[in-house]
Amino acid sequence: MSEPGSSDEPSISTPPAGGAKQKVMISSYTILIVITLLVGLATIVLAQVVPGVTAASLSDILVSPISGFLDGIEVSLFLLILGGCLGIVNKLGALDAGIAALVKALHGRETVLIAAIMAVFAVMGSTYGFCEETIPFYALLSATLYAAGFDTMVATAAVLLGAGVGCLGSTVNPFAVGVAIDSLASVGIEANQAIVIGLGLILTVVSYAISLFFILRYANKVRRDKGSTILSLQEQQAAEEAYGKDAVASTQETLEFTGKRKVALALFGISFVVMICGFIPWEDFGVTIFTAGGVWDEAGEVWATMPWSGLLTGNPIGEWYFNDASVWFFIMAIIIGVFGGLRENEIVDGFLDGAADMIGVALMVGLSRAISILMGETGLDVVILDSASSALAGTSALVFGPLSYLVYLGLSVVITSTSALATISMPILGPLAANLGFSPEVIIAIFCAANGLANLFSPTAVFLPGLLLARVQYPTWLKWALVPIIVIAVASVVITTAALMVL
């Protein structure tokens, strides 16, 4: 599982022909550690010349990651439990089988399949940050669409852009929106999640429409004329060897959509629906059904009588945060395992395997918070904010919007963890935007939009293994995706800048 729209371990490129030594990219962990050290050293230097900055001691620098882990424990624990639940679903093969069943049902109507798969991935990307989990689907869709007369670029684009535009337009994605809102709250800025959801929906729908247009235009052209493919002869040969008729049949046969898998997938889907409902601030929309039966005590601080939707976690749906989501997914992980027919030891093994996949992501949350903690303790964050505010004083939305988008785009290439980037940047750009009179909700949207776009082209993103499965080389993908990516970027800047002017 991945944060949405992020990769915590940059991909390693495959060795080129001739046995040349493979290139290994520096990991996000090392990048964050280096940034922490640089921030610590910067405070020592700036303390001598800049009023308001206190020099960090060696112990301050070394302790900051531990302080970050403690500060982000709720988010980290949620990630581990969510990974455990997904691990049980994967152990049952329910998710792969469900997609395979959809592929079979839409045989002969593959363009509908493309749109449907993209829509499903977009919803999951927007709500959950579904990104790294898409890697197996590159092979599944490549086999099916190749047999239907398309090339593997069509499958690649459907998977990558489908999940990508969802992450780009995150609504209640806990790894992006959740961490961003939490980071803003830590510096005293409250964001209206209803507005964040609205902006995310607009970005998702517009980006989805743009992506679908380019994919279907290319897909239909390839289906009519095989010679119009953008793939090289070498890539075409590799695709033919990997995704012939026999391979497609074999893939679909091994993913039988059994009754147990149907039940598991349905329960998994319900889990996400409930989580999404839990994060949506229903009372902001005037919806009170989830708080029915509850009353406040005389102090107006706690529930004297628990509302029906708060029986499991102590908080009603619409008032959930990471602890509530952790309780919910822990319960559902056990239920999915039981109804899926797994034995006790299989449930435990599946949960632990899934949680193990999330350890790196969970650690990343704490490590990333070390930077903001160190900056806060030394006063460096206040100095940076004051300097930036002075430099941008009077800047209009027409200038601030595009520039902040470019800043986040560049940062997203270097810091590939969505939660890490949100934790580092929001305490700085959030107050800066507030000082300039801009809506914090739009800053979150700009962050998500830029971060999501970077995950469509950055070599440090999670899609490179998927390209290998689809037999598509990275330069070929960039060649095909350049125009759609530019159009999506322009549309995102226009939407977010207009929002800055209106909100």
C-alpha cells in the first residue's frame, strides 16, 4: 500500500543493455535525514545573524526524529492497521479477482472497461490514495486490452492516470488531506473539509475527463491501425511475448471470483464507504442523522448520551479522525478474514504481512515531522514565514496560485512521501497564505494537485514497476504523457487560482 500519490522507496532503474551498472536513487528517508541535519546546521549559522532564531544543539537534532514519531503516532498507527486490513484482502485475492471479473463481464466493450477502471481507480485515489496497489493491474489490463486490439500503452495510461487524477484531486484521502489538515491545525489554522472535498471533486472530474479523452483517442487510433502505436519495435515484441492469447486466458483463470472473494471485496468496499463518511463533516452540510440520539453534557464538551454512530469508536460519523479510523479498520480486518474463510493464523499472518508493507510509510510520517519540530523549537519557521510574507505582501492570487503550485511540484519530486511533504510544508505555506488573506482549503488543493501531477512523471514515483510489467519504457511513457500532463497542469492551476480569487 502506498500513500496516496507517493512513494516511500524510489524505484531502482533496470540495467541497460550491455550489463551497465544500474543506477540507484537516494531514498526519501535519507533525503529527510539530510534535510533535518541541514535545518539544524542552518539554525546554528542563522542564529548569529538573524534575530529570532535559536541555534539547535546536537541533542535537539538527534532527538527531533523521536519527537516526530511521538507527534505522529495516531497517523502511523492508522497506516499500520489499514495496511493490515489490506493484507487480509490481498491474502484472499479478492481485489484482483474482482477486477478480473469486471474485465470478463465487459469483454467486447473494452472502451467502457477503460472508463470504468479509471473511474474506480480515481475514486480510490481521491479517497484513499490508491497508487502503489495498482501495480499488479498493469499486467492484468495489459493482457486483456492487448488481446482486444490495443497496445500496452493504453493499459498503462488507464491505470496510471486513473489512480493519478484521483490522488491529484484528493477529497478525504487521509495521507494527503488528512495529514495536511492536521498539520495546519498544529499551527492554529482550521480548514473547512467541506470546501476541500468540493475542490478535490472538481480537480478529479476535470482531470479524469482530460485523461479519458487522450486515452480513448489514442486507443481507438491504435485499434484501427497497429502501426500508429507509440511503442518501439522492441517494446512491441516484448508485449507480444508477455501478453499473447494464452497469457490472457491463464491470468483470468487463476483469478476466479468465488463467493468468499465476493463477500470479502464487498466488506472491504463497505469499510471504505464508512471511513469516507466518517471523515466528511456532515453537520457542515446540515446533516444530523449520524448524531441522532446524542446530547451534549452541561459543559458542552462530551457526549452525555452517545449517538448511535459513535458506539464503536466513541465519536459519531462525521467527527472521525485517525484513531476512529484505526478502530474501524481493525474490526473490519477481522470480519473480512472470518467471512473470507481464513483460519485464525491466516488472518494474523495476512494482517502482519500487510502491516509490514506499511512500516516504511509509518516511519516516514514521524521522520518528516522531525523537520517541522526542529524548525518550531528554534524559531526558524517563524522567521521563514515572516520573510516570505514580507516578500509576497500584496501578491495577487494570479501570482500566488501558479507560484505555489510550482513550489509544490518541485518539492514533490524530491520528497516522494505525500504525508511527509504535507507535514513539512503546511506549517509554512498555510500561515503564509493566511497572512495574505488566502483560503487554507485552496492551499491544500494546490498541494494535492501538484503532488498528484508529479506522480505522473517523476522518476522517483511508484509507477516504474508498473511500466516494466506493461513492457513500456520510461522515456516512451514521457513521450506519450507529455501533452496530457501539461493540459492537466494548466487546468489545475486555473481551477486553484480561480478558487483563491473567489474563496
